[in-house]
Amino acid sequence: MLRAARRAVALALALAISFLRFSLRRLRGPVPLEQRALWLHSTCRRVSSSVGIRCEFCGIPPSTGLLVSNHLSYLDVLIYGSILPCFFVSKAEVESWPVFGPAARCGGAMFLERGNRMSASLVAGQMAERLRLPIPVMLFPEGTSSDGVDVLRFHSRFFEPAVIAQAPVTAAAIRYQIEGGVEERELCWFGDALFLPHLWKTLGVKGFTASVCFAEPRRFADRGSAARQTHLQVTALRNAAPAPENPQPEHSLSRAD
């Protein structure tokens, strides 16, 4: 409990500093989308460092196009956001979360109301616009987080903007390794688990490493093949668990700031 409390204070302080910087930037006028993504990148690095998350990756993070990954937890957003600037496609519920909702809005997230065709069309249009920028769009095409046992089926609809634009699609896989041989599913947020109790439990974990592996970018002729092929790539990356080439132990903020 002491470890969780200490990290909770560090988390609150890191977020407060980031929001203050964003507020000061807004005093100079509207914040462009690219700068919002860079702000979120800096924030994710600061937060992950403050709570002691170790992050490492292999492969080359994309600088444009569509990035797709398996989805294990809200932590995935923190990890990917700390590795590279990107625009997240997020479920609509996140927008109403305290602190994390405003952070997502400031970072330029696109909010999808699941089961709502109008919302889906709006988000697809936003994705098409963002794909023109030199910052990738981050999509979790499973549509929900899981316990990590299997990579769930990818929904193909949101591959369409990348297919139409002939933008590169990069598959990636994320996994968590917890000290002491604790199973990965202990960090996964799935089913009916409540957010705040799970966050408190996560803050109390002795230590863990987030590992991400990026595949080579590809272009696809249709959304169906894009969903199937990237699903195969992500599954293969998860099963292979290659040794990372670029350890990022404490997310040195000198490069982000």
C-alpha cells in the first residue's frame, strides 16, 4: 500500500506538471494537432518514469500511417504514447474519466461510441484527416482489452481510411513482464474489472516491464485483408516474444522535452 500511495502521488504530480504546461501553451493560442500529440508523448514519458515503469521495444516505431496493436489495458496507451507521438482512437467512455479524459482530449484523441454508426463515420473521417499528418494514428482493432491469452478478432472498419489513402499500416504487439514470475494477466484490464481498484493494484506492483515489438509497415488493397494480415502479424509477434533491441529503462525526458 505504501508503494501504491507513493506512486499515486508521483502520478498526480506528473499529470499536474503536464496540464500546467498545456495551459501555458494555450495562452499563446490554439494548439495544433501535431503539438497536441507531442504534448501527450511528453506526458506519457513523464508519467511512466514517475511510477517506475520500464519500457523497451524492438523494431522501428512508425512516423506516419496507421499503427495497430493488441490491447491488454489502459496502460497500453501510456506505453505507446511514451514510445512515439501518435493520435489514439479511444472508446467514448474515456472522455468522461476524471483526469485521464481531459488528458486524452488535450492529446488529440478521437472518441468512438461503440455500436453507433454516426460516431463510427465521424471517427473514420477524423482518421482520414490525421493520416495526412506526419504522426501515426494508433488503433486497437480488437475493440476491447483482453487477458492476453489470445489476440481477439480485428474489426476491419477502421482500416478503411488507411486503405483509401494507401497509408502504411504497421502491426505491433505489446506484452507485460512482472517481477517475481507473476502472470501477465494481473496487469490486464478486462471483463468487469473496475478502473480505480485496478489502477491502485497496478501502482502497488513491485516492478514490471512493458515490451513492444514493431513489424515492417505494409499497404493493403482492402480493409478485410488489412485486418486479417495484421492480426496474423500481431499474433506472431506475441508468440515470438523477441528480445528488445532498444531498452528504454526510465524514459529519459531529455528527448521528449
